[in-house]
Amino acid sequence: MKQRLLGWIKQLVIFMLLALVITTAIDVWRGKDLPKDNPPALVGTTLKGEPVDLAELSKDQAVVVYFWATWCPVCSFVSPAVDTLSEYYPVVTVALSSGEDLRVKKYLQHHEYDFDVINDENYDLGSDWQVKVTPTILIIKDGEVKWLTTGITSLPGIWWRLMLS
């Protein structure tokens, strides 16, 4: 029985390491075009009317930047984690090509999300940042991209990236 349990644990560890290698490789490939050393400005006004300046906000603290869309099925799995993080850490979210402000506001209300959103109705910020995959999450500190992940990620996945920044 003990040998069997150890065998399963070994299999699980191998699977997790393989998954980590594969997801890291996918993130590197998907993020190859994103500006990391000198990212463009991310300045705007949230749907609540609050001004956002990422360069200023990221001084001396890590900030989660979340590019997402209302039409993105994967975002419906990631957005709750981002919403939870937004209660404890600075988060800037950008809704890409998701329609007019009222439509995005209704989406946020329906899903009971409280995170602040800059509505990038015409994909201007998405284009500047060369975002090609939704969701895309970046951890920015002191104006530099410290971490990048795309696709499905978890609350612990985002959190440990914040802690390592």
C-alpha cells in the first residue's frame, strides 16, 4: 500500500512539473511580442470615473494588469480570481473590444465584479500593448513587466507572481 501511494505521489509530481514546463513555454511564446522592458503608457479613466496611470501606480508596489473581454470564455474563469485580488492589491483591468461603456458596466454588475475597468472599446490599449490573447495578466512594478501569463490561471498563480515581484 505504501509503495503504491509513493508511486502515485511520484506520478503527480512529474505531471505537475511537466504542466509547469508546458505552461511556461506557452506563456513565453504567446508573450514574445509584448513590450517587457519599456512598456507603453497605460493611462485612462475607469468606468467609475477614476483616473489611472500605471507608471505612477506601480512605483514601489506590484500591480496586476488584466487584459480581458466580455466575450472571452476563459476570462469567466480568471475574472473571479482577479476580482478577489483587487480587494487586497492594486489591479488595473482593461476590457478589450467589449462594447460600449454601458454594456461593460452591465456585464460587471451581472457577474458582481468590483474591480475597476478601463474600457478599451476600440482596442487602442490592446494594440499598444500588443495583446493577442485574452486573458493576459501582467505584474508590473516600477514601470517594468515582472511577470506575464496568458490563458487560464488561478488565484494562487497570480498571487505567487505578485509575491515574487
